[in-house]
Amino acid sequence: MSKIIRKFSKFLSAIISLIIILGTILVGGAAYFNAPPQVSFVDDNVLYLEVKSGETANSVGSRLEKSAVIKSRYFWNLLFRLDREYIKTGTYRIELPASQTKIRSILVSGEQLLVKVTIPEGVTLRKTANILEEGKICGTEEFLAAASSQEILKTFNVPGSTMEGYLYPDTYLFPLSYPAALVVSAMADNFFSRIEALAPEAFSPLSISAAELNERVIIASIVEREYQVSDEAAVMAGVFYNRIKIGMALQSCATVEYVITEIQGRPHPDVLYSRDLEIRDPYNTYLRPGLPPGPISAPGETALRAAFYPEPSDYLYFRLVNPGEGRHYFSRTLDDHIRAGALYLKGN
């Protein structure tokens, strides 16, 4: 009997030792695969990971392994099999190096570090860049460089030298320290989605060309800086189209203001004087007939709708006559226009 007990004790000890060894191997292996790879990362050791709608944990794990962010996608998949948690769609900011369990907890929580930022209608690229920098989303110069990127311009088929006018003014949610190229792309995507909803004919098989669309965006950007009461926007657009038809200069105060603030870098003027109207610059539509080289602001829905659907009239002039109410006087003759009063500008 004692021999049987001794044999059983030895067997039990062997089993316990084997369990301890296997447990040690499993714990050690888990610790090894959970730990981040010993590699150096770029971009200030920050990973911006986009999880697309419908993407699986296996797909994300494969991408992370390929980018050397994790050691093994198999261990990654095992973590998700243990508790059946699911990753959430979105863009995540992950500081590297990070363990697999840390990355997994971020993606499962769905908690993205987002900042709410509002881009007002009628702002320029530089003003937009300043707003984004104040919100700590991306730097001013980084944003302006991305908005001038040939790759981005080509992607969105924008014929100008910048994305001025093609970044929709709206309220956005962006992660802190977000790549400027992604910010520009998100705002441009929003712009073209709005245009498609507003004017679906522009995206039909017989759609207008990029150059024709650009002309309408330029008109919209000018209208945006001119109108103050929404029901006058389409009338203003009609005035500008009437002038273009007869080869008459647009004579938009907003384009002169653009020259003063965005090209010359001077403060926004309260009123324009004769000397301002004589500034020699391609954007000065008092001296140069036709459209300026590009948009002068970010037009919103009202201005864009006006540019696509102008109100027919035989007006050739308009002038702000009631600054308090923002109302303009529209006229057919220069004499009538002159009698309307002084020149005013829309505020910043």
C-alpha cells in the first residue's frame, strides 16, 4: 500500500511540475507576445489607426503585425477569442510602443480622443489653419502645406494651386495632433458630399467639368463674403453672372478685402477707399475683368446654392444700404448705384 502511495505521490508531483512548467511557458509566452516589438517608430511615436466599418479584429491584427506594432497577430486573435469583445469603428490615437492588451483595450472601448472644432462660413484657408492650430488639431503651416499638396489637389480634381474654397465650413470632430492631410481630406470629402446633395446634376454622366465647377465655387466664395441676408444671395450671384456675360468687371469689394488681408497681410478694413480699389493684384476684380484666379473663402450652403441656382434679373449693381439689417440695394444703372451710398464690408 505504501508503495502505491509513493508512486501516486511521485506521479502527482510530476503532474504538478509539468503544470507549473507549462504555466510558466504560457505566462512567459503571453508576456513575450504581449510586449511591443523592440523597434523605433516615426511621427513622434504616435500611431493613428483607422478601423473601417465592418473590419474584423483579424484584419486589424494583420495590419498591426505588418507595421511592426505588434509581434504576433495570432496572439492578438487569441485575446479577442477569450472574451468575444469587438473593436469599434473609428480613428484612434495610440502612443507607441504599446502592449497588445493596451491597444486592444483602446479599440474595444471605442473612446477616441476627439476635439470639436467649428469652421465658420466665409473663412479663408489661413483663418481655417489658425482655428485648427488653436484647437491643437494640427499646425498652421502643416495645414497650409497639405492644402497646397499636389497629391491632394489631384485626388479631388481641384484645378487651382490650393484647396481654398473646397473645404466645407462645418463643425468637425478631430483627434488631437491629427495629420493635416487627413484634416484637409475630411473637409474636402464633406464639401463634395454637400455639392452632390445640393446639385446632383454636377455629378451626372454629363456633369460639368472641373473648370466649370471651379467657376461656380469662385462665385460662391465671393457671394459668401458679400451677402448678409440669405434671401439676397441668389440675387447677388445673378448680378455677377450678368456682369460676366457682358464682359464687365465684377467689382466685388470682397475680392479687394481678400487682397488686403490674405495677400498683403494687413488687418481687415472697415471700409474701402479709392486707393484700395486701385491695388494692382489678379484678385482685385475692380481692375481685372472676369473671375479672380481662385476662390476667396469657404462658401457654405446658401452661397453654393446661389452660385448653382442664381436668381434671374437684369441687375448689374448692388450696394449695402442698411448695415444694421444687412440689406442691399440692387440697381440696373450706374447712376442709380452711385446714389445708393457708401461702400461697406462684411465683418471678419
